[in-house]
Amino acid sequence: MVTIPRQSDVIFLYWKKNPLQPNSPKRIFKFTIIGEVRPCTHQIFNGAKLKPVLKCLLNNGFKIQFEQSTGVNGYIVLERN
């Protein structure tokens, strides 16, 4: 029997924070999902705080593949096989 390997789940999270308030939380302002992000689907939306979303994704098999930040904005690429 031949099986087709399952495609990885990938999510790109683009975030920003208020530069006038140094302690403001990082918030998602754009995201792209390829595949599935269950059980975190309901937590990911524009304006959501980044920290709880990352915690959910990392606790459910996602691993950070790439991350870049300027301090007030950035992006993170996560993948789950």
C-alpha cells in the first residue's frame, strides 16, 4: 500500500505593538494559515494578543522555524509536521 505523506501545517504571524507605550502587548495584525491550526483556531484573529496564541501553538506541536523583529513589529513562522 502506498501512502501520501501529510502536508505540514504552517502559520505566518505578523505582529506589532504600540511604539508609544513600551509595555504594550504584541498583537497580531495579519496572519496566514496553510493547513490546520486546531485546537488554536478560535484564538487566532487580527488584534489578538500574540503571547497566548504562541503558547497554544507551541503546546500543540508547532515549532518556531523563523522569527524576525524590529522591536515594534515582526513576524514568526511556525510549522507542525
